[in-house]
Amino acid sequence: MTDHKPHKQPTPKIVVGPKSSTGNVAMMPDTVPSQDRIRVRAYELYVNRGREPGRDEQDWFCAEQEILKRKR
């Protein structure tokens, strides 16, 4: 017999900073390219070289390097 009761989703916790905070938040620069962008470029490299298997790590590395160079 299966339970057909809807499962209650947990309520997210809201965290509030200290009252003495000036509101300024240090943000990390976006220096690491998103994996989605790397994945798309790596796939383009794979297609451009004739879909030859076995070089996925090289495609990923080249894609990552290209994207990092564009950010400079």
C-alpha cells in the first residue's frame, strides 16, 4: 500500500546579519567560468574536430582556457 499524502516541503531558513553591519558585503569576483559555458564550448570543440571520441578532457581544458582568457 502506498502513501498518497502530499509531502510537505521544508521551509527555507532566512539568515539575517548582525544589526551592526554596515550593509556592505564583500563579493568574490566571478573568476571561475560557469560549468555550463565550459560545457557548451567543449562540445563545440568536439563537433568542430569531427566528433572524434576520447579527447573530452582536452576539449574541456581548452574550453576552460579560452573562457578564462576572454574574462581578462
